[in-house]
Amino acid sequence: KEEDTVKLIKKAKQIGCAGVTIPVPSLGNERKVVEYFQRLNKLGMDTIVYNTETASIKTVKGITDLDKIGNIIAVKDSSMNMPLFRKLVDLRKKGKLNLSILQGMEHLLYDSKGCDGYLISLLNLEPRLCSEMFKKQDKKTDKKIKDLFWEYNLGGEWYVTIKASLRERGIIKSAEEINPFIKP
């Protein structure tokens, strides 16, 4: 719900967050999605738009419309729409798109040459390897990424595995699932 998103953005601002990542809502069409992000823009928080597997902006026009919204700084693309992804990377390289284009799927990193970066679950556990992949983009590193993806069981409820691994490493104190709605 939009009102829940607004509450969370306000709380993020209150506790000093620099920005938020917001998934594309299922609103029926891209115009409504762009209008949604225009309304959220009024809250003044830098935003990464998260194109998911189930709800995404599917056209260059939709992304360029998002690009005109002041606080949209990036699109994390997990839609697996590689033709669109490549067009966006190309527009970015030509200086026709200001927002950053980030790949959100581990198995597509090798095919994402030229993007601005990755925003993937494996970054939480293997940041050096992910950085190496971004710099080299070779098949050997790609295989390591894919093997670790399955070794860590990131194909399902990935955050459960990540939290357990981070707790085991002493980085976080609890691996329990929390209610995402923080009371103000």
C-alpha cells in the first residue's frame, strides 16, 4: 500500500537513511507507476526503483519518464528483460539517461557488461567476488558466482540464508525475521 511506503520513507528519513529502494507496484500500467513515484518524490528521499520479476517497467519510455523524477537515482533490474536492460545501458552510455542501471540477478551478471553496478543478494556475503566480477566480467568468475548462489541457497527465501550466514559470521546478532513496519 502506498500509505505504508510513505510511512517507511518518513521513518527512513527520521533515522538518517540516505535513500530507499522501492519495488515497482502492480498498478496495471506504467503511467500509474510513474505517477506513484512522482507522488513519493515529494517526500524528498533518493530512490532506487526495483524492477522485480513480477512487477516492472517494461519500456524505455517508462524508464525515461522515471528518469525525469528528481529523486530517482537508479533502477535495480531483476525483471530478466535483457533486451530492455541492454537498451537502458546503451542510453546511459550515450548520456541520454541520468539514473544508474543496476543488475539485480546473479545469473545475468556476465551478460550485463556496461551497467553501472550490481545490487544482488550475493553482495551481502561475497562482496569481493562480486566486485571482481564487475571489473573483469569473465566466465570463470561468473561460474564462481553462480556456484555460490546455489551453495548459499539464494534461489528461494534468500534473505533467510543471508541473515543466518551474517549471524554465523558475527556481523548481525539475530537472524530472526522482523516485521517490516516500524512504529514511529
